[in-house]
Amino acid sequence: MGLILNLETATPVCSVALSRDGKVLGFRESAEDKSHATRLTIFIGELFREHGISADNLDAISLGMGPGSYTGLRIGASVAKGLAFGAGKPAIGIPTLKALANGFYMTYQKEIPQSTTGKVLLCPMLDARRMEVYTALYDTGLNEVSPVEALILDQASFGPLLDKQVICFFGSGSDKAKEIFNHPNALFFAGIGLSASYQSELAESLFNLKEFIDTAYFEPHYLKEFIAGIPKNKVLG
């Protein structure tokens, strides 16, 4: 059982949650774009003051380890590493898509239909570029069925699986899938975004198993290489 600080920065949402024994004690979130660098440490400080603790009182720091925004993940990893090193606490890495699937299941568990053709699968999707999404497949026990990948969606995506079972699609990338999928077994759920609070149960489980990341060598799961954009006012010679 532990007191864990959970950080989530893989999307435009900057989110921090404090949990004990897998239960959320308090959280802070902002959906303001590109706010991670300014808001993350402020949110952490607010939670510490609210609960009368410091990093020394924590048992571990949990962070969403990707995939997602390169800049957001880098900021989250830097802050988590700094806290872990400074306070001498272990760090726990939570796959971003698994946390999203956990949040979806906690919210919609009673609304997921029972499938007569096979297990219901959960498909979290994070928006990438154009028709690309970061995605994976999990069963309702959050066991990975299909690994994390960057997938360019087309009408054939998930076709063989949808013929056999119900798949629940959710997350910021699922709107793209909804535009092109037309299958009775494809169910879409709106309004599920990432939150550090979705990490709490997963982090507690890994903490009890003592499954920690090596903070000295840890790198977020970027999935794709960072591609820097060209400023609009850049003149090419």
C-alpha cells in the first residue's frame, strides 16, 4: 500500500493526481494547450500543500510513459525523474493507452454490451497526424490483446476482428475511426480523455509488485521520432 503521485502529460491535458492504496485523494487538471511546462509543477505543489505533505512523504511517483505528445512526455518524464531522484523514491511507468482503457472501463463498465460472438475488446485511440492514431487492444481485464502501434486508419482497419466481436473505441483519435468504420460491432464512446487519476489503481498494483522503472535510463515510449516543424516565418533560401 502506498502514497503515490501520478503524472499524465501525454496529451494537451496536464494532469496530476495524488492517490493512496489506489484511491484518488485529490487531483488537478488543465486542458489548456502547451501548459505542461508551467502547470505541472504548480499542480504538484498545490496538492502537496493541500494534503500537508512533501515529496519525502511519497512512496512512489507514477508517470504515463506514452505514446503521445513528444514534448508533453519529455516534460513529464523530466519532472518525475527529478522528484524520484531528489526524494529517493521509486518511479512507476504506466502505459498511456492502458491508463486510458482503465478510465474508460471504470466509467462505462455497465454500458458495455455482452457479446455473443466473443470477448468485448477495448480500443483506446490517441490522435496523431492526419488519419494516424496511437492505439492498442485490451480485453476487459486490461490484458493486452494487440500491442501499441501507430496505425493509419482505413476502412479495412480492425475488419476481421469486428466480424467476430464487439470493439469499443474511445479517446481523442476515435473520431477519425467513427468517420470511416461502418460495422454493427464497432461502438464509439465520446468524452473519454486522459487523466492522471486513471493511473492510480494500475500504479498501486505495480507498486505492490515492486515493478519500478530505472529512472537513470528511462525514456518515454515516444513510438515515433520527433519531427520538428518549420516556423511559418522561416524563409527558405
